[in-house]
Amino acid sequence: MTASAAPPVNLVRVAAALKISDWVKGKPVDLAAGKGKQVYVIEFWATWCGPCRTSIPHLTELQKKFKDKGVTFVGVSDKRWTR
């Protein structure tokens, strides 16, 4: 019995626009404008989430390291989230 190759899967999808009311740090990000030129890492977090708060300094360091290589890190939080 021989294994057949699986058909190729298209994993590329267009991301929805970020609808952010208040940008705390940096300029608004237009995902469509960066298509094919920029890589975006979007981190969704909440103030009540301990691991989320712990990851922020690491993500800040990654942004500094990769900012000149076409990578932008965006942290998104909704101040209305409560636990």
C-alpha cells in the first residue's frame, strides 16, 4: 500500500481590518497596506491575565529586535474586559 500526497492547502487569508478606537502607543496599523511587505504579530491580552502581562516585556524586546526586518507587533486589549 502506498501513501498518496495530500492536496495542497491554501492557508493564506486576508486579515480583517483592526478596528481600534484608541491607539496608546505607535501609529494605527493598516494590515491591508502592509500586505506582502510587512509581517504583523497581533497579541490579544487583558489586564486581568497574569501570563498576558508577563509576556508584554518579551514582546517589546522582540519588536525592538525585528522592527527593521519588516515585523510589527501589535498588542490589543479592551479596557472593558473584566473577569
